[in-house]
Amino acid sequence: MDDAALAQRFGAIEAQLKLISQHLGVECPPFAGAAGDAGSAGVAGAADGAVPTEVLELAQAGKEIQAISRLRQLTGMSLVEAKRIVDGL
């Protein structure tokens, strides 16, 4: 896997961990290269936590179904959870 693919995958894993932590009411530790840092791993901040930049761009372009689908591919989350996140962007 190349560096960009790894960075994107790690970003998706971090986003999923943040969502799980938020759901459980447990503070999630900050990640190196988190959104807003110079070393961002392709993740942008959102109201419900961090989501991959690619998903954010799809949602902002009005492509909600594609954004939900891509978020599920990257994180393995359920349809209901992915829809809730994309609807909140």
C-alpha cells in the first residue's frame, strides 16, 4: 500500500474510533496529524467528529448517497450510522 492509501486508511480508522468514543461517552485521545495539523491524514473536521476528506467533498457536492457509500467502504460502519454522519455534514 502506498503512503497516500495508508494515510487515508488511518484517517478512516481514526474517524471510526472517534465515533465509537463519542457514542460511549469516552474521551478520544488526539491523533498525530489530526485535522488542522500540517500532517493531516486526509481527514477533515465535522460536527460529528472527523470524516475522510473524500466523503466531506462528496457530501458538499450534493452527492449524499455516494458519500454514505464511501464512508461505509472506508470505515465499515452501518448504513444508519453513515447516513447520520453524512446528513450532519
